[in-house]
Amino acid sequence: MPKAPALAVGVLCFALLFIVRVEFLFSSEAAQSLPRYIGSVVMLEGVVSADPDVREAAVRVMVRVHGVDDVSGSGTLLAVLPKGTAVSYNDTVVLRGALETPRAFLTDTGRVFDYPGYLRVRGVSALMQKAVLVERIESNPTVFGLLYSAKHAFERSIERILPAQDAHLLEGILLGERRGLSEELTTAFIIASLIHVVVLSGYNISIVAEAVLRATGFLPRTAQYMLGIGLMLFFVLMTGAGSTSLRAGIMALIAVLARYLRRPAVALRALAAAGVVLVLLNPLVVLYDPSFILSFLATFGLITLAPAIEQRLRPFLGGFPQLQSIAASTIAVQMYILPALLYYTGVLSLVALPANLVALPFIPFAMLFGFVAGLLGFIHPLLGLLPALLSDLALRWLMFVAQTASVLPLSHITIPPFPWVVAALVYVPLTWLAVRIYLRLPTNLNS
């Protein structure tokens, strides 16, 4: 079948599936009974449907409700429990409190954060801000429960060896956990445009996969690649398989399979496949999930623009291939996500390129030695001291770079809010330019 008709058929099939999926999603939302009790104090029973978010002042729990005031009910609730409340994934809980509707709020840069939409993507239809745990019935072990338990045990191992803030940063880099980072440090990473290292991204997963493939080079080829794929899936599942980590995992999986089959890894097709799967799983991500949108756009920019930019940088950084690659990737990503980033955050970083150039080469060392330290810490904290020290040096350098870059004069500019239509219109010529540059690359002429 010629390429153009095949593409048209594919787009038509996707559109039909998308419409069916949206209709099913809206029907499911309309059938939920939980919103009927908004404004009332209720006693409800349900099952913890995600890994509890343990924060400094509270424990935030998503509960799939199946009973309200002794009457059958349905819907998903976000409950905010007191600090130190013991609850785990898949536990059956009975909660008491007032149900309310989530509300949007203003950010420091004047943006309206659509909190109801953010929760809607996750299936949440009501909020219980001051929930009281009346009863808890521990669950039997499940696959996700065991993965979450392994993650928490690994986090405790790290926290026994490293200082608190350093441990939380390592947990962000390795596991995508940002909840332990201070607000000041998070802001510094945002201003320095380094926040992408504190999520489980394609970059982090690719580092893990590459390290495994290199370390298992002595094994048969099939076993080597199966081990790499298995570890990638483990990382994605252990973090709860959120939209960003799931996209990164799908991308990395396709790339590894392409290498195994000795066929070119056509990255744009991999990104398209990841996007189709994620959008069909949950169509709301394209409307209410900024992390998914920014991650998808960043990957598209990286694929289409980075190779050409790297060629342009070769006369200047040819003797430093790693810096050349980092610089090209940073410029490509910043160029393509800029309209969306300004729409969502309003922060225009003027230190992104130098900060990434001096920070990113240390990420693999922080990950490798931190991972080894956490594993050895299971046996005894003293065994993990040396790799923890090496990881900590890299982590402290990352924090120093972010904090220093963020306080420099004119490190960033705050852009006033503007309509989303403006950003969408900017992407028309920007995408045309990116695709044109990509297709002109010699390596892609016959893809």
C-alpha cells in the first residue's frame, strides 16, 4: 500500500478509536456517584488505588470508592490524611470527612493551574482535604504492591546513607520522586532548566538500559537484551507507570528492540506509537496533563532538531563529543518546547544551555553510584558508604549548578499569561521547520 493512503487509513482508524474511547470515558465519569455527595460529611469505604504520596505535612491517598454511608458508590477520591498515617497500596480503608470539588489556583507566575483537570486525568472526581482514617484492612500482596514495597525499601536504604536533601534528589533522578525536594531547590532546578533530570524520563531510562547492555556484554545476545528490557519495565512499573515514564519506557523499549533486530530505530515512529497508545489509554492527557505534553514535545524536538544542531556544533565542540551531544540536545529541546513551556509556567530560562552543559555529564555517575549504594545498603549501611560518597559528590555539584544559575542576574524572565491559541499558532511554523530540517538529514532520506 502506498505511504499516503496507508497514513490516511491509520489516521482514520486512530480518530475512530479516539472517539470511541472518549465516549466510554465520559460515560464512565457520568456514572460515578461520588460527585453527588459534594459538600457533605460522609463515611466511605474503598481501596487505595495508587502508591500513597507521603509528604512532609500529610499523606495524600487515591481511593477507588465502592461504598458511601453504607450505600453502594463509585468514583475515585483524593484523600489528605494526617502526617504519619500508615496506609499502603491496595489496602481497604474506611474514611470520614467532607467531600469537596477540587479548585484551580494561581501560581507564582500568574498562571491558573487547572487542578480539577490535573486530577481528572488521574480519574479523581472529589477531594477530602481533612480525611480521618477510621479503619484499615491490609491487602494481600499484589505485583504493584510488591514493586512499591521494593521502591520504598530502596528509598529507606538510600536515606540511611545520604543526607536528607541529597537522598531526595537521588530518589528523583532514579525513581522520579520529587515530593521530598524543598520548594527552593525545585524552583532552582526549574529556573536553571534542569528539572528534567528529577523525573524518570527517557534520558534516565536510556542510561539504565545502556549501562545494563554494557555490563552484560559477556552474556548471549538474547539474554543481554531481555535483561535490559526487563529492567526498563521494572523502573517504569515501580514508579506507578505515569504518563511521562510510560512514554519514556515505550520509546526506550522500541529502540532496544530495533537494536536487537538490527534494524534502524526510527525514533519518530516510536514516538508516534507511544503517543497513540497513551492518548487511547487516556484521551484527557492531551488536555489536562502538562507533563505529558511537555515530555512529548521535548522528545519530538530532540528527534527532529538535535542531529542537525549537533552537525553545526561540530566545528566548535568536535573535540568534546559528550558536550557536543548535550549542547545539541539542550538547544533542540529548549527551542521546541519553549511556546508550551511559556504558556504553562511563564519562566524563560536564560541559563539553560550553560547549566545543562556543566550538570548533565555528572548524571550517570550520580545514578550508577547511588544505585549501587542503595543495593549495598540493604546488607549494611557501611557497605554503601563509598559509592554513596561518590554519588553525593555528583549530587552536590548538580545542586550547586542549579542554585548558582538560578540566582545569577537575569537568570530568567517571567512572561505574562497569554491564550493557548497563541502557543498553538506558533507550533505550526515551528513544526514545519523541525520536520523540514529532519527530512533533509542524509540518514533519514530512506527511512
